[in-house]
Amino acid sequence: MSGQIFERIYEVVKSIPKGRVATYGQVAAMAGNPRWARVVGYALHANPDPKHIPCYRVVNRNGEVSKAFVFGGENAQIKLLQADGIEVTNGRVDLSKYQW
């Protein structure tokens, strides 16, 4: 994978506002290719700066948090989202309410 692609993905993720989420596909499209949803997952898994690249704000197309959230599992992702003011019910975010 090109480091340039990951950098584009990280720039998109950094722009997701607090209190909002984006889907992998949405981030992929904004980074330049709607087919990169899986690449977004790889990039977030390799996130070099979780403090400044809020990968926890990325959920799947159904609004579900990642079961394999790399920075502490799904419960850690849920806690981070809740700290942003996002409601998470049964591991899912209401995209109609919180999608960026």
C-alpha cells in the first residue's frame, strides 16, 4: 500500500468533527476512491498517531463499531465515541443522527 494513500485517509479522518462519525466507504470516497473501504481499515489499524487521528470515529456502513478496534477493542471505541457525545446502542451508532 502506498504511504500517500494512507496519508490521504488520515487527512480525511482528522477532519471528522467531534460528535460525528463517518463510514469506511465514506472516508474512502473522500480520500479519492470509493473502493478503498478495506484500505481505510488497514490504514486505521496502522494509525501512527491515534491522539491526533481519531480512527474511533469511523464505523461500518451499518453504524457498527469495530469488534477488532485496535486501540483497546470495541468497548474502548464505544467509550471514545460516548466521550464525543455520540450515543452507542448495542454497539451501533445511529447514522441518521451522527453521520458526518
